[in-house]
Amino acid sequence: MSQSPSLIEPDNTAIRVALWRALHVEVDPPPHVFEDDLGLKLAAPEDGWRNRPDMSPFTKPFRAAIVARARFVEDLVAEQADRGVGQYVLLGAGLDTFAQRRPEIGSRMLVFEVDQPGPQQWKRQRLTELGLGVPPFLRLVPVDFEAGDDWWQRLVENGFDASRPAVVASLGVSMYLTRGAIAATLRRMTHLAPGSTFVMSFLLPIEFADPAIRPGLERAVEGAKASGTPFLSFFTPAEMLDLARECGFRHVQHVSAVELGDRYFAGRTDGLRPPSNSEELLVATTAE
């Protein structure tokens, strides 16, 4: 795959998420919790990618967690779109492909993908190379977080209407942020229009993890530190709910990995299920 030297490829985490989503369809038997092979096409990994260490059977529970959280959010977006909510914001969008896979929902909304400028330009080029392009309802919002860009202002400049309800999702991001940065995001989200929903994933302290997956989490923590993007924040569910309330939310909910497993993986005989006590979800809503 040719690319301009000025473009910056997505980080390893974004690539891994896209590959796990595709691997679910390729190796896990139906019914599939979530179907996405477009992320794989965007990433265009080298032959033999399924033999990567992070695609091994050992990572199966983490693959299940990735598809579970994606399914939950897209179910929520579909439900809110049916209620008339017309805006969906993905913070740290990575190689998400909602706009390409779900045009029957996306075309009824404005979809905003917020991400770093370099990887986002890379993604724009890949969408063009694949003949997909950027649909008229999708706004790619480049934000240079390291330079101190105001992502909210960039969002508004790209057509986001703060007076109208929205669904805002931040998945797989909070663990890389300080508690202060997470609190700032939560405070900003309390200013969403009434009838809005904010969904954020968070990582429980490693000592809470099931023993079977704890080595994998410890390896992930070590790898993140070695790559210069260390995990900075862990929360118990009570701590996360308390923080959201402290920041101004009155209506908050914890959705556990166990709940996601019961909702999307019940009756499976292949052992595929999100690990308990690992990555959980906060769902916070603004009063109507």
C-alpha cells in the first residue's frame, strides 16, 4: 500500500482493534456479535496477520470485549436515532467504520469522528483508495491534542450543534488519560443538550481482574509503557460513578462486562465471552 510520507499511520492499538473485530467474523462461529471487515481492509496488514502474537487464542477474551463494547454503542446509537437524536460523536475514532457499515442509521444523523490529524488524514486516503470515500453525513474532525487544540471548538466548527442532543462515545481511551483529563471531559459532557448520552469505557484496577486474564492485562500495561503511551488511570465502578456525579452528571449507570456477556454471548458453546472485571462502561445521560 503506497502512502505519502507525511501521513501518519494509526497507532498499534487502533490497528489491533480493527483486526480483532475482523478476526471475530473470520474465526468465531456465528451468530456474530458484531460484523466489521472494513477495518481490516483499511488496515491492510501483511499476509499472515492472524499469526501475530496479539491475535493468538490467548487474546480471545479481549477480542470478545472489543466486539461487545462496539455492539453496545451501535445498538445505543440506533435506539437514539429512532428517538430523533441526530448527532453521533466518536472521540478517538481510530479505524471505526460505522459510517461505512451502517448508512441506514448514519445517513439520518451527522456523524463526527474526532482523532489526531495525521492518522485521520491517513484514514481519509485509505477510504478514497478503497472507493468508499467520505459520505456527506460524516465529518472527520482533526484535533491535535498534543498541541492543546480545543476538541469541542473543532467539533462545533465542523457542524456540531451543541443545542441538539447527541450520542458521544469514547472507547479504549480513558486508561491513557490522567484523572484530571477524564474529569475535564466529563464536565464538558454535562453541557451536552438535554437528552444526550455519553458512553465511556474504563479499565478496572488489575488486581480486580480474573486470574486467567491478569497476565494478558499486565502484558498490555507493559507494552503500553514501552511504546510511550502508558496506562494512567484505573477505576472501580463506584469510583467512576462518583467521579461522573462530581463532574455534574445526575443520571449515571455502570454497564459491566458480565452484563455485556449475558446480553450478547448467552448460549454460545465456543467459550467466547468478555472477561469479567476488566474493561467496563460508564453511561451518563443529560436530563430532558
